[in-house]
Amino acid sequence: MDIDTIYDMEKNKDVEGLIQSLDAGEDFMTEAAVKALGRLADPCAVDALIRLLGLSKYYAEYGRSLKKGTGQYQSSVMDALVSIGSPAVPKLLDDFQKNLSTRGLVAQVLGLIGDPKAVSILTDYLNGELGTVYDSYEVTKALCDIGHTSCVETLVKILTEEKTLGSKLGFEIIQGLQKSGWQPQNELQQVFYYVMKGQYDRCAAMGSAAVPYLIIALEKATASEEMRVGIIQALGEIRDELAVNTLIEQRNKESYHPQVIDAINDALIKIGKRIL
């Protein structure tokens, strides 16, 4: 078998022949067949592609076989499944539940397909206790990519966890929530949402009600210097003495940038406290 045979199979829509050629033994032939199946987008290829996704994951991690570009090979399989779209979702969900080794990859594919039928199983996984950090990230990102209203409750719950604030995942969640048309419903959600979007003036406009949550945000290790300055400036504009002890504690930490120290001093002055 040569590459021309693959092209002929695609031209003739010979899906079964292309599936059989996945085991041809040569990586470039396998990848050509994968891409052809993706272009044909026939659901009959789903089982074979999922099996191949597991093999590409194994090879990429352990360095076996796949002589040319394991990442590209894996990506081609994922692209083919995305091209098939919603008809692939039931079998992808079945594999997601049964196959630990490809769970993160399958979650990525489900997110890119964007079918809301995947939401229930993905959220059930996040609410369980067996997930790995990597898989949980990929599953959460998949919900963000789907961006359906049925994702909102889970995404909001994760958004308002302290570990999410200022993280890459937090920004992904904001984008996912925006797709669904969600708006924050309470003060905690408002502060975390506005901080993640850099809308510190809106935090300040909330007044003293925002202060406890801004303090939580300020104490987060994942917050960037720019985010810290924005939070501190909001606290200064609110002028609530509840923030004083936290601001002084933060100022005494040597690791902060001078810009953060200056912002703290300015905030303390606005609150009416002498700089010691």
C-alpha cells in the first residue's frame, strides 16, 4: 500500500479501507488515513480513531514507535474526531468514563465539538474525587469551550474557588461563562468576575461589600502584580478600614514589586492611615 492508495480510498469514500489502513505499519501512512477519515467525517470511523488516540497517547508518553512527530499524529486523530462532531460524542463519552489514560485528550475533543450532551458526564466527573489535576483542568476547559448554559453552575463554582483567581484556568472560565450569557449573581461572584476581567473600578463601585472578597483576592499567590495593584487601588477608593491590616501585612512581604508597595501606601493614605 502506498499514499496514492489512501487518496483513492478517500476519493471513493472507502471508509472501511481507510480504517484498515490505520494499521499499515508506517506512521506517515497512518496519519494520511487519519486525515482522510477526518475529511470524510463518517461516524463509522469513531471506534478506530478513539483506539488510535489511545495508542498515540501511549507512544507520545513512552517513546515507542511513531517515528515522526507524535504530537502531530495525536493532533490529527483529535482533529478527525472533531470533524465527525456530534455523532462521535456518545462513544467519546463512553471512552471518557472507562479509559483513564486518554481522559484528558477525550475531554479536549468533546470541548472542541461543543455538544451540550457532554456536559452532564463532564460535570459529574469534576464533582467526584478521582480526577487528576491535568484531567480536571482539561475537563473544566472543555466545559468552557462548550459554553452552554448547563455548564454555568459548575464553572461558577470553580471560578469562586480561591485557587482559580488569577490562574490561566480562571481566564478560560470567564470566556466560557461569557459564551453562555451569564452575569454574576452575588457579591462574591461579582468581585471575582470583575477582578479576572480587570474591571477594578466596578469593584470599587460596590463599596464596602466588596472589601472581604477583594482581601481574599489580594492574598492569592496566583494573582499577578498588575492584578494586585488593581485590587489595592480598588481598596483605596473604597476607603474601608477593614482592609488596613491586610494592606500592611502585604506591604511587609519582601517579595512584592515596588509598584505594589507604592499602591499599598497610596491606598493607606486614602483610607486615612499614616504610612509607618
